[in-house]
Amino acid sequence: MPYERERQFYRLRFPPDDLAEFLIGQLKMPIHEASERGIRYEPVAGHEPEPGDDVMGTVVFKRVGKFPVRGTMSRRQESTIVVVLEPPGLPYSAVMAEQLYLRKRYPERFAG
């Protein structure tokens, strides 16, 4: 059965022991998923955006660098926050480089 709506962007899921970070000022928050146009991160005390709020910060990938981003808080998903990033979002090359590293380091996560 084909999906009614295919995802437009590849979603990178980080292993629990190798998370990227989202920085807002002095706040450091773990990123659980990222794509070129969105992130899902775990907020810390003192950071409580509501749906529709603007969110600005820096995404830090451990291997490929830091990227300033801006977006809109879309929703809460369990204990995390989903932000839809404004263009240009995260570079496709950075998301793919991080994915290649994770596939090599954690092959069991991507098997079969």
C-alpha cells in the first residue's frame, strides 16, 4: 500500500548516547531527530515555547559543525519539542555527512 504522503526530507535519528545539541543562549538541549527542515529536541527548564512561537538557536552536530537556525515551534511530541525550520534550514550535506558517520559507527541500528 503506497503512502498517501511521502516525507519530503530525510529524517536523521540519533542514538541515545550520541545526540546532537540545540543551543539557545546558555541552554544546551539534546536533539533526537533532525532533517534539513526540522528538529526534535528535549527542552530544559527555562525553555518552554508554545506552538507557533519563533525559536532561534544553533544546531551542533558533533562531527560536521554548527548551524544557526530559526523556525516555528510546531508541537510537543511526548517530552520533546518539534520545530519546523525556516529556509535554508540545515544543509543537506551536513545531514548526510552525519548520517554516514552514524551508519559506520552504529551499523546494527541500520541493519535489515
